[in-house]
Amino acid sequence: MAKTRDYNEYLIDRLKTPARAAAYLNAALEEYEPKIFLKALRKVATAQSSIQNVAAKSGMTRKGTYKALSEEGNPRLTTVLGILSALKLGINIQPKVAVKK
């Protein structure tokens, strides 16, 4: 019997590459639900480095970074941009294309 791998472990492993991390975060943004995006950002931060390293690179405290990315977190845009910058990622605004029915 083949050993199965934990999904979270699999996801963290896949999110280590910047391209996959960016695609994952873009998919989360498409949900238009901030909590989904923050959860995805937390996963990417964990995969790419560690929350502590992200905090140091973004100029935030470890506690502040954990709080911003927590389930109850409601970070400011500057905080999100700082975290993305620490992960060597960014946001690109594009016009929304209307879907014809």
C-alpha cells in the first residue's frame, strides 16, 4: 500500500516556488474574501520561509506578523504589501473583464 501524503504538507511544498505562490495568491484574491486571501498569504509565508523570517524582512515584529495573518487579522494594506515584499511578491491591478452571458 502506497503511503499517502498530508495535503497541507503537499501544499506547503508546492508553494515554495514564487510562480506557484503567486498563482495561489491570485486565485485567493479572485474569491473577493479577505479572510481567504490572508489564509493563503499565511500558507505562502510558511512555505517560502517562516513567519519569523517574513517579519524580519518586512520590518514588522514577529508578534505583529502573526497577528496580521491570523484568523482574526485585519491588516492594513501597508502591512500586506510589506509581507508580499518580504516574500518577493507584489500586487498587480488589472481591469476586471465582464463575463458575457
